[in-house]
Amino acid sequence: MSLLLSLETSSPICSVALHHIDDGRLLGQAELRLEKSHSTHLTVLIDQLVTNTGHALTDLAAVAVSDGPGSYTGLRIGAAAAKGLCFALDIPLLAVGTLPALAHQVAARTPRAASWLYCPMLDARRQEVYTALYRADGQPLLLPTNLVLDATSLAEHLAHHAVLFFGSGAAKFQPLVATNPGAVFLPEVQPSAISTGELALEAYHRQEFQDVAYYEPFYLKEVYTTTPKGQ
């Protein structure tokens, strides 16, 4: 059987999903909403999901992974797991951007979807977010970027469109545009391996595969590190 395994590790949520490649059916999904759970639980979630749906890893035809931006550590863990499976099973690797997957997730569940623009925002410390802007069909109006938020951010788009804002960084922007009736904020929208898988299915049929040996996640900016005191 041809199955697609999808991994979403760009946020504190560790999420995996399994789709049937031929007809796109969702066969199962599992996630843990625990901080820093990826390194210890990702492979367990994968094994449990595949087993509980009555399949084996040898049924996988491809693996998809969240490409970023997002948590540096989470993205690296997801990429390492995905590449390991692809190497071991000799199957292709797919990468799906975190921001377009989030936008797809919301647009697919929004009534009159075409009447909105979709703006996922991921927290990037202080007043900065990773963000992009999409139409309901996934066409980008603003490509993924890191943006320092102020009251003028995205003003041109908000002047002409109604925009849905969501994701871990959206709450920082809400008070800056509180008086703008075109800005609508959706709480509790988190990245999901289901949406990663839905976009990955399209990429699979277009044969947009990654080079397993050289693939690296899309971090968007340099990783933030600190030096322990005393060093």
C-alpha cells in the first residue's frame, strides 16, 4: 500500500499523520502537546501511528516534513527523523513550508474562504514574527519573511482586504491593529501534520522531491543562541 507519513515539528506540538497517497484519505493522526517532547517521542508516535492503523513502515511510499520556519531544534529533529526513514526505506522526501501549511489549514475550514486573506504568524522573539500572506488558493501575496511588528505592518493589505491572523505570534500583533475592522484574529491555531500531509500529497504527484542527503530545513534567519555564564 502507498502511504505518506507527515511530520510536523516546527512548534512545541509534536504531530504526525498518515495519508493514503492514491486517494488522499487521512488514515490517522497523533500528537503530543508537550514542550520539548520531539526528541524522545517523535519516533514512538510514528511507530504507534503506523501500527495502530494496521500498517508497517515498509508500506510508506514517501515521508513529508515541516520545512520551517519555526523552532530550530524542532525542525532539525523532524528533518533527521524524516531523512533517516527515507534512507532506510529508499523512498522520497518531501518538504512543506510551515506558513503555507498553516494558511491551508485555516482556509480549508473557513466559510466563504475566497473573501479573506490568510496571515500566519509564528513567534520569533520580542516583537518579531515569521509571517507570510496568502490567498485562499494558496497563492502568496507576501513570501515568508521575518517581520518586526509595529502599527504600520501590513497596512497596505489591511487597507483593501479582510485578513485572518493566526499562529503563535499573532497575539503580539493584535493590540497594534485593534481598531482596524479588517483584522480578525483566530486563537488556538497550531501547526498540524494533517495540513503538512495535504500539501505534501500535491507535491508528491508533482514529484517535487528533496535531495535526502543535502536537505536542510528553511530556518529563515540565523539560529538564536546564548553563551552560558562563566564561559
